[in-house]
Amino acid sequence: MLLLIFKIFTPVLGLLFQEQSQGRMALVWEKAQHPDLSKFLIIGALLFIIGVAGVLTRRNIIVIFMSIELILNAANLNFIAMSRYLQETGNMNAVAGQIFAVFVIVVAAAEAAIGLGIVIALYRNKETIWVDEIDILKW
Amino acid sequence: MYRYIWLVPLLPLAGAAINGLLGRKLRFSERLIGGIAVGSIALAFLITLASVYSYAFGSGAIWPNVYVTSQDGASYSWIPGGAVRFTQGGSARSMVAVQESAREEWAKRLAEMTPEERLRGGTISVLRGHNEEERASVLDVEWSYQLDALSSIFMLVVTGVGLCIFVFATGYMHGDPGFYRFFAYMGLFMFSMLVLVMGSNFLMMFVGWEGVGLCSYLLIGYYFDRPEAANASRKAFITNRVGDFGFALAIFGVIATFGTTQYTDVFGQAANFPLEPLGNWGILSWIALGLFVGACGKSAQLPLHVWLPDAMAGPTPVSALIHAATMVTAGLYMLTRTNVIFQHSQTMMTVVAVVGAATALFAATIGITQNDIKKVLAYSTVSQLGFMFMACGVGAFAIGIFHVMTHAFFKALMFLGAGSVIHGMHHEQDMRRMGGLRKYMPYTYLTFLAGWLAICGIIPFSGFWSKDEILWSAASTRYVPVGWIVWIVGTIAATCTAFYMTRLMAMTFWGKERFLDNQHDHAPGHEVHGADHETPTHHVHIPHESPPSMWVPLAVLAVLATIGGFVGISPAFTGGHHVGGRMNIVNFLDPIIWNPTTRFFGTHEVVDSFGRRPELVERHATTSVLTTEPVHAEPPPPYGHEGFNLAHTVESVVHKHWLTEVVFIIISLLVAGLGMALGWLFYVKKPGLPDIWAARLRPLYQASYNKYWVDEFFGWAVTRRTMDAARAVFAFDSKVIDGAVNGSAGLTRLASRVTGFTDRYFVDGLVNAIAAFVMRLMSPLFRAAQTGFTQNYALVMVLGLVLAVILFFGADITTAFKAMFATWF
Amino acid sequence: MVLSGWEAVFFWVFSIAAIFAGLLTVMARNTIHSALFLISSLVSVAALFILLHAEFIAGVQILVYVGGVMVLFLFVIMLVNVGEEERGQEEIFNRSRQVTTSVIFCGLLVAGLIYALNVGYEGIQKRDAATIAQTGAERRAADQNLAASATGASKITKGTEWVGNGLYRFGSLPFEVASVLLLVAIIGSVMLARTLKQEAAVDDVAPDVLEKEAIKDPELAEVPATE
């Protein structure tokens, strides 16, 4: 396992410290100084994946809800970044992205309210918040 | 000062809002609630007084011009024109063309007028000319208040009489658990009524109209725990719906015809329409018909009068304020406001006069036999409203409004007096259990006396001046051919009025103290008992005088009922013309009343009822309503044809104009005296007579006692028919429609049975065989997938996502990874 | 929309903060810690919104999420029992098969998405470069005309005004529908979160269920059927 990690990270370390990659490193440094749309989208994608991983791996249903909030936030970040980019290109409907974000937030709030209500009802009936103990779907 | 009239409706609304919203919290102090209510009305009254003074009498007076609040630029577009443009579509364009031509014609006529004429006849129409361009295109309704002669009189009556009644109500409603609710409704009513009379367009009038209807409903049903009050409130509401339907149709007609609802614009345009003599049904006649149906509903005219007597189930101050002094006169207000439209249609004038006269007589005869003190007053109100309609119908709109005013004084007085009696008698309303109250309630008696003399029409009291003028106008009218019939009916109704009012006085205040002998069969009171009247000694009901908060308003109203008539003193006493300049109500109302003969606004004095021009002129510079031109020829009657004119005939006998009127005054005084004498004879001198005559005129007595069975007739003709129709529709529904549905259902069942048979034995057999095979084979696989564990299912979703990415970029990603590792290793 | 200077610095600071806080949210043992890390992640994302000139959304994000939703989370955490987890007696992750599969899938997804974004963005950039250069100049010129703020250090932008305009002019129907959604959510959560006793008080429980429960909890039987 450690070997695998080392093998994946070596190219990255080499990227930073090897003499022969001077030109490439300068390019990366240049790009890092001027983050553009793709960086925002990548951040959004990372948040999304973190959220997905949380949903899939955690047992605590409240943390799963929090992960869902993370996913929604990643979507919002995408919306806003795209909206900004479209503003740059002079698209008149660019503001729609921000409006979508508002609605996403509304839906997230409604979802949180209902979801947590369900959590409480569930906890009251089954005395548990572990998802793997809630398996009455398999009847 | 008159620029502040917008405050007048807002103050009662504020009071009502405070009482209605915070009333439950303020319940600890009736003083506070009453103070808020009375204070808001008093302030509104003071502002009204100051506004009317500065509008009509002060140094900067603009009477006879109209003041609309939007004139100052601060107009609030209630229904903005742009919003309607979408719905109006193409028809708006054609309407503009029509208005365009009408406006050009009017402009041409204006150019031909002398400056003086322009001021007199054209003021109302040219007032808003500066922004007519935008307004004419689409319907644009603004929320603005209008101050002119008519609305100022109504504002004064509504706030002034309302103030007296509010003060009275603080005493009358003392101890009632719904004290704050009562005053919230009353304040809301005042607001609606003021919007009704102050609005500057038909839609605002309609808003106020419905508002007072709602408040009337709420207040009639104030004691909602009593079924008769609840029923009465519903009855009032539903009966008023009939009238409101007509009113709404008329408003649609006005919008379709004139393209606007603003009074000044509508009447300016309507004045140019051709007259429609008897039997011609032009558009204005139809509009007038709709308006009249509305007025009938609100003002309880035949045949929509049935709700008003039942409305007496509400508290007595409500009866005084809403069902005597103000709301029921809204119909009169509307008639007078739209007098241009009505005067264009001789047919509708005749209808108004005839309906008014019929109502006056009809209600007066019913009033003779009623025993409930409030019922008598209710029928008296219906009858007096008939008199007012009669005045409007014969073209004497100003006199009708004059009677509205005096009637507000004396009828409010009598209702409040009745309320005081009921209060003093511990909620006893049956006059047969009263009598001799003069001794016990001296203030109430004295004030009631003034009201009695006023309504009977005894000479210096207010009722005399207005009622006499109405009868005189009917006799001398040149507007309708049936003036003499109206006069005869009105005179008989006046006799009846004097009779039943004397009867009421005699049974209540004079004679034997009947409440002393009838203690034991005392029926439960008609009004619920206030908390402070729950006396343990229920049988000892010695009447007591009411507190000052009740008799002081009575005294104020008594003074008004006594001297209030002098603002419209009869021309017969003052040399044949209305003296006093604009202090005289007839002159004051002049500018809003259209004259079909001259086709100008406000030229009442230019042509009198005989078509002659009077000698009198007022030489005051600003009162240019009156002309200084010398008298020339007799103009023709307005509609070209004039039937039998009673006054004209009498004058041809006595040869003097003023003497003719004196003759009619003497007749009306005589019939009043006759009625009073008969009443005195029947109920004081020989108390046995009523029973004898009731037996002798049994059918008539029964008819009157049962109110001519109008309620029963409506019950049979309307309610029962509606039920029958509903039953018929239900029968159709259950037999025909349900039958069809059931029949088709039966067919379907038959068909399905056949299909079911095939299905069960042929198709199912095949399917089952295959299914059994597949199940054996596949079920372990699928069962393993169904873990019942949510996150497993979510994992499958993510798997789909990964597959999607691989589908799009899989090849690229593998090459990229290959390239990367190839570079570094 | 290429950031530079301090904006770039802030971008890296906040994006790294967002990702780390997100990771910690998922990995924290204590649920309260999870919630607090989620808050920091959300705040960081809000900061990214500000970098993207979406000040209004940033404000909404902080107010609604941090102020509203997260408080709700914290309350619910307090209502349910999380003691065992905190004491380290319970495994916080699923059985290992599920976790391994999930992590592999997520890794694949990350790699694929990042690659796709990098590749795809180049194409977009090529397509839009000319437009951006042109409109960018116009925008800078227009920005010169904006009113200066009170301190004079910055300009008052129109971004929020546009959002408001767009929201009410083109999004008014969804806006109203969203309000209905929120109303339904409120009512729904209130109805869901009632105790059996509260339900019994308004006569909202099937009689047989009530009877069964009343054996366990005698107080239930005494609740009046209607209030």
C-alpha cells in the first residue's frame, strides 16, 4: 500500500524538485498564480467526491446528511463559477446561475428540515442513528 | 384645509384596527376602547367640519368646483391603466376613437361658451382635461377622494350623526363581552361608508358599498349566538347581493360606455348624450336601471326591502347608524351622484318615483300594525326612504338629499330613543308591555317628542321642511308625467306616518303603565341581557332613565331634529326662492345637479319647476351658479312632453305662484294633523277603538300585520323554487348521469369477465410456467443484490457515474496515465 | 475570469481550507466536530463565492447554511444519542467491503473528473478567448462608471441588483413554488418530529396503536383525546 502511494507521489515530487522539469514547473507555478475557471470546477469536483465518499462510507445518518450538504455546495460552486465565466463572455443570461444557486440553497434547507425530522422520528422509533441497523427496506 | 380630507376615512379605520386587533388585550377597560372609537370619529368629524368650511365657506373656498385629491399630483393609481392594456386587447382602440370624437365635440362646445357659462357648466368636465390624453386610452382607476357639495353633506352627516351614535353606544353596550368587537365593526363601517361617499370613481363607491354591506352583515349578526340574528344577517347579505349584481352590471356599462370610472370624466361625457324620453331604452337607461337595482337593494326599496326590518336583530345603535341614518341612504347618494345618467332617462325617473311612492305607502301601512318598537321604526325608515326616492324620481335631487339629512337627525334620534327605552325597560321591545314611560324617562321622552314632531311634519321641525318640499316637488314636477299620482300616494303615506308615530308615542310614553300588570307573563327579552342587567329580582322591572352618555347624544340630535330643517327653508316662506346663498342646502347642492333643460350642471335656480326663471339672483362674485341674466321666455319641459301637472292646475285657480305652494303646505300640515289626531283618538282617548277597527277591517289588518306576506312570497317564489331546481338537478344527476355511468360500468364488467376467463386459463398458464423457470434460475442473484442497506444502493448510483465518466473519457484517461508513468519511470 | 495577485492567494487558501474541512467532516469521529468542520467548509466556499463576485449568494450561504441549517444539525445531534461514537466504542465507517469499493469508485471518479475538466476547459478557453478579450474590455470600461463606495477603496457593483432582477422577473414562479416547498417542509418536519404523546393529544394515532403503547407508557392513556 505504502509502495503504491510512493509510486503515485513520486512523479509529483519530481515535478516540484527535478532540475530537468524546470520549464514544466514554471508553467505550473504560473498557472497556480492565475487560477481560472477550471480550478474552481476542480475544487467543486473534489468537494463533490468528498461528499459522495461521506455518503457511502459513514454509518452515522447525521454525518450522511452533512455530506449531502457538501455535495449540494459543490454544485453551487459549479453554478457560481459558470455564471461568472458566462458573465465574462458577455452572456446576458449569466445571472441564471446565481438564481439556480439560490434555489439549490432553498431546496437544501427544505431537505435538511425534512431529513432531520425523519432522523428524529427514526431515532424515536428505532433508537438508533446507524444506517446499517436501519435495514427494513429488506423486508 | 380641505386638502386633508384623506385623513377622514383613515381615522375610523385606524380606530377600528386598534380595537379589532388589540381589542382582546384592551378588554380590561371599556373606557379605553370607547375612547379610541369615539376619539377617532370625533377627530374625523372635526376634520370634516374644517374641510367643508374651507371648501365651501372659507376665504379660499373653491365651491362650486370639485376637489379631487389627485388634483394635487399625489394620485395613487389603484388599477393602473397599463395592467389592463393586456386584457383589453383590440377593443380599447375603438373605444379611444369614440372618446376622441366625443372630446373634440366637447372642446368645440366649450369654445362657444361664455366664460361664465364655462365656469357654471363646464367646470366638472374640464377640470381634469390636462391629463385626459393618457387617461382616455385604457381603464385607469385611481384611489382618490372627491370633495364636492354632495360628498361634503354626506361626510358631515356620517361623521356627525355617527359621533352621536358612537357616544350613545358606549353607554348602551356597557358590560357587553364583545365591546371591542362591536366598536371595531362600527369603525370599519364608518371607514367603508366614508369611502363610499368620498370616493372619486364608481369602483371606489363599489368598494365602500360592499364594505358597508359586510359591516352591516357583521353587525346584524353581532349576537351571533341567537339564530334570528344570524338568519337576519344572512338575509340582509343575500338580498343585498341582488342589488349589488345590478350595481356591478351598471359599473360594467359605465366602463364600456365611457371608458373610465372617474365621476368627473363620466358625467362630463354623459352630459353630451341625447336625452331618452319615456319608453326609450338607450344605454343610459340601462345603466340607470342597473344603478337603481343596486340602490333598491341597499336602500330597502320595494321589492328588496325585506331585509331591513329583520336587520333590527342587531344592537340598537347599529340600527340607528346603519339601518336608519347612513348606510341605507347610500342608495340616495348613488342616485344623486349619478343624477346626470338618471336625468337622461325619463323612463328611469318615472320608475324611481313610482317605486319610491309605492314603498313609502306600503311600508307606512305595515308600520301601523307592528308591535315591536324597533320594527315600527324600521318600517318607518323604509317608508321615509321611499319618500327620498320619490323626491329623486321627480327630479328634486337636492330635496331628496335634504330629506336624507333631516331623516338622519330625527330617525337616529328615534332609534337611539328606542334604544334608551329598551335599555331602561331591561331589554323589552314589545310596545304592548310599555306605556307611561314619560314619568320614568323624562329626557328620553322630551327628545323623542322632538323626533315625533319632526317625522310627523309639524311646522318648525326639520321633517316638515323636507317632507313638504318632497310632496311639493312631486305635485309640481315637470320631469315625470305621474307626479300627481306620486303626490297623492305620498300624502296618504304621510298621514299614515303621523298615525303610526303617534301610536308609537302613545303606546310607549303615554297612558297606562302596562309593564306593572304584566310582570308574570313576561317573555324573555328580545335583546340579550347585558352583564349589569342580570338582576336577581327578575320580576321587578321599574324602568329607569339612561346614563348621561346615552341621553346627551339624544339631546344633541333633538336640537338638530328641531332646527335642522332651516337650512332648506321652503321658498314659499321666503318669497319664492331659496334664500341664504350657499348656506341653503338646495343652492349648495346646485353644482352637482344637472339640468336636462339647459344641459348644464348646477342651474337649479335658472329654471324653476314651472320653467320660469326666478327674479332672485345672488350677486356674490364666486357663486356664479346663479345667473344675473334677465328673464325671457319659458323653456319647454325637459323631455318635451309633460303630463297632467297638479301644481300647474292649482295655480291656474289661485293665480299666484307662492300661494300655490302655500296651499300644498296647508294640505300637508292638515294631513299630518289628521294622522296625529287619529292616533290620539285611537290610542289615548278611546283605547278600545283599535281592536274594533282591526276586527272591522280584518283582511286589511291581517295583510298589514303579516307585512303583506312578502317574506312568504319570496320564500315560495325564490327559496322553494331554488330548492326545487336543486332537487331536479340532483334527480337528473342521480338518475340519468349516474345511470349512464352505472350502465357502462355493467358493460365493462361483462367484458372484463370474458377477458378474465381467457386471461386466467390461457395467458396466465403460459406466464406462470415461464416465470417459475426464470425464478428458479435468477432469484439467488437478485436476492444477494437486495441488501436492504441504503448505502449499497447509493454505491450503485456512483458506479453508474463512474461508468459515465469512463464512457466519455476512458480511452483518453488510460493514454494519459500511460504517458505519465512512461515519462517518470 | 483569471484571478491574480491577492485574489489568487485567497483562492488557494480558501479552496484548500474547503477541501480539508470537507475531508475532516467526513472523517471526524465526533459528530459535533463533523458539523463544525462542515461549517468551516461552507464558510470557505462562501469566500470562494465572493472571489467569484457573487456577494449575494455568499451572504445567503452564510446566513442560511451556517446560521440556519447548521444550527438545526447541531440541535438534532444534541437530541439523538451519540455517546458511544464519541467514546470510540463504535466503528464510524461501514463494513470494509463497502468502504473499499466506495473509495475505489471515488478515486476513479476524481481522476476522471479532473482529467475531463482539464481537457474540456482547454477547448472552451480556445473557443471563448476572443469573446472574453472583447467583452472584458467593455466590462472594465463599464466598471469605471460604477459609483465608489463610502471608503473610496472599492466600487459598488451591480451584481446583487442583477440577481434580484433576474429572480423576480424571470424566476418569480419558481420563487413562489420554492416558498410553498419551504412551507411544506416546515409543516412536514413539525408533523414528523411529534412524539406519540403529542400525536395522541390531537387524536392523531390509530386507537389500536395507542392501546398497545399505553401498556408501556401509562401516561399516554391519560392524554385527553382532543384539546
